[in-house]
Amino acid sequence: MHPLVYYPSQKTNPPTGETVASPVTISCGVGFAALPFDVRKLECDAFVGISASGDHLFLTQIEIDALITKPDKIPARRRAEMTARYFLPNHGRNVGKERLLESRRAAKRETVSTGPALHIIVPTLQCGHTCQYCQVSRAQTDSGFSMTTAVLEAVVDRIWESDADDLTIEFQGGDPLLRFDLIVLAVEKLARLNQAREKRLRFVVASTLHQLTEEMCDFFRTHKVVLSTSLDGPEELHNRNRPVPSRDSFRKTLDGISLARRRIGKHAVSALMTTTRASMAFPEQIVDEYVRLGFSEIFLRPLSIYGFAKRNLSRLGYSSEQFQDFYARALARIFWWNQQGVPLREVYMSVIMNKVLSTFDAGYVDLQSSIGSGTTVLVYNYDGWVYPSDEARMLVETGDVSLRMGRVTDSMQKLLSSGIGKRMREASEAASADCISCAYRHYCGPNPVDSQAQFGRPDVRAHETEHCKRHQWLFDTAFTLLYTADSELEELLYFWARPTSTKEDTCDV
């Protein structure tokens, strides 16, 4: 495993990445099949135990030995804590406890058992940017690369067939603001269908914001539409990663953010960044830019290897070790800003902390078992094809159409019962050979789309995929932080475990 550099409290000087504390290295753990929990060893003189309920405890070797051989010898107070967190076997003696355990498990799966709740609409592939890491082939013209009104009407009909009471409708592209008319058509029709307020609707538009106007803002404010944009860091880095012919991508994005905040509201826009090779040297500066611009969240996302972006990995890519070093330095900077009284949440670590610390799962699609793609998420492409996730749509750009679920004219029932949906669910079960021996299986699961992108098939063994390796490291990082944290940092991490407002499925525009 690769080391996590953890920075101790620093009240006066921000971390620069040049002088750091001794790194804490996380090693592989071992499972104890005879007990109702798993153990993963941390090299910071602790073991983390994880029970069937997803609860965790930091254990000593003496406690593990006692749990295996003589649990009655464990001090009463500690044994009560272990019992409450399902670390001691029940042996069928407490039916109420078994029911409570099932209830806890059901609560964590609630977000993937209510029907399609996230509906991503791609009204157009038009976009004025030429980002090398873009996962989709953008188009400079509208001809043949935008939805027809008939296709969009069918999309709205499919969305309304969902059993979910909470619906998030997200417009992506391309840049959907280039077809603002299609956004208006979809939002207004869904609003009419929901006049009786049967469902709770949330609308998100992912855009560069370069085309944003006051008229658009007024419509978004009326219909409570929120905006998401891409911001890769300081001006020079952003312009390098996200070029436009006029060479002022950064300035235009900031103009759009300012207009949205002024016309819609202070919290009308969220932003996320994509980590490229050019980003590696600037973790602190990227975080500082988000603070300077008044954002309360930042998502330190690694580069995606899907679709069009896969062709440019030789220029944009980096090793797992490089990303881990970048992430650790940026996270330390975020902690430092919080110590200075500037609240800033890192969304990726918030997702991980939610899985670890909260009874109620926030619904991060890629960490579900079975995966939410194709069950809680559907993507409606501009050409009328339906996919289980945005990443599955991106695979088409490399000629892989194997994950198409059907057409927008197919009923919701037909789409959900498609062979693709069943194949995705089967390939994403955490009961697979790799996952069953992993201590983190209650928080995670295989990602068949990631497997398809890397290996051309959805059912490759989980430990071989980049998805598994990255999230093993992130969970190791989370538990190391929890074990070494002082009270101030621990309080912050528990606060982060609450659901975030940034949608993890928002892609680059």
C-alpha cells in the first residue's frame, strides 16, 4: 500500500508539502471468517474492526485474541460497546437484535431500492471547449448533435414513470446552456406533471457558464434550478486544462459564477475540478483558489479513463502514487483552512466518511452493491439511447456500445428489466470472491463500468480494477485519519459525514 502523509495540527503556518510529519503506512489486513466482523491491520499500532452492520471499532491485538477465544473476559463496558456494534455473535438468542441489524442494513440500501432517482439528460454535445480530458466527443455545431423535441418528450415520460419520490434531473453535455430551449421544455413539462406535488423535484445544470444570461438565471431561480461548473484551479492551470479559442476560459467561468450568485443566490453554483498531470504540482494553490472564490466544497477528483479522454492519457495521466500524494497534500491544506475558521469540505472524503460513520447512506452511486447504475441512475443521450451511467455513455466514444439499455421510447419497466441492467447488478455484487474477504465490503462493491472500460468486460475480478485500488486506499486513509485525529479534526470528519450537496455524478462540461 502507498503511504498517507498525515499532517498534525498547524494553527499558524499552512502546509506546503515540503516539510511533513513521518508518513503513516497502511498495510493489508486479514479477515476472521469465524467471527461476525472483519479486521484490517493499520501500521499505526491499531487494527480496525468492521462488523456486519458497518460499524467500526479500533481494536488491540489483545482484544482480537479475546474476541476469538474468551469474549467473556473482555471488560463489561467494552463488551457492551462491542455488542452494540454487532462485534459479538448473537447465536440466535436475540431476535430483536437480528431484526435491528436487518433494519440497519436496509437503511444503508434505501437509496438504491427506491427506483431511478437520478436522471441525466444530455440535450446536446455542443461545446466551445477543447478539453483534452473530456470523456465525450464534443461538437462545434448543433447539426445532428442535439435532441429533437420528440426525443426529449419521451425522456420526460420515462422520468415520470419512475417509482422514486425524489427525482434529480441533471442536464449535461456538451454544454446544455447552448440548448437552453430544451432545458426549458423539460423543466416546464415536469413541473406541470407535478402540479399535485406528488414528487420532490431537483434540477441541476452542469455547464461552463460561458453562455449564462440574466434571462436564464431568472428562469433557474423561478424553478429552483442549481448550477454546477468545472473549475480546475488558478487561472493559468484552468486555461491550460480547459482551453477555448479566446484563451480566457477562466475569466468567462468566473463571470458566469458571479452572475449566477448575483441573480439566483449565493449558493446557486457548485464547482468541481479534474486532476490532470499539470495539477500535480499545485494542490495547495488549487485549494486556495476555491477558498478565494468563496466555495464551501471542493471535489478532488482523479482523471477519468473513459471514452474520449482515454486517448490522451499519455499526456494527462499519472500514477496512483502521484495522485495519492497530490490528494494528501490538498486534504492537509483543506484541514488547515478549517483550522483557520474557513469552512471547506472535501467531497470525496465526505462520501467515504458518510459510508463509515453514518447509519444512512448518502447514495454515492459507485460505492453501492449492487451498483446504482441502471437502477437508481439512468442517462438519456441526445440520440435517444439510454445508458446505466454517464461513464457507460462515454464508452461509446471508443466504439463500445455493449452497455446500451434501450431507447427512450422503451417503457421504464422494459429499460430496468433489460439484460444490461441484470448483467450490471450481477457483476457489482460484493459477494464476489474478491469482495467477500475484504473488510470494506459493507461500504463498497465492484464497479462493472470501470471494469468494462479497463478490460472490455464488466466482471473482471474487483482487485484488478483501478476503482477497487483507489477506494481501498481512500478507506485506509479515512480510518487512519479517524484513529490519529485530535478532537477538533474528529468533529470535522463527523460533520463531513453528513450528505453533501454536490452530486457525485456530475461530469465535466
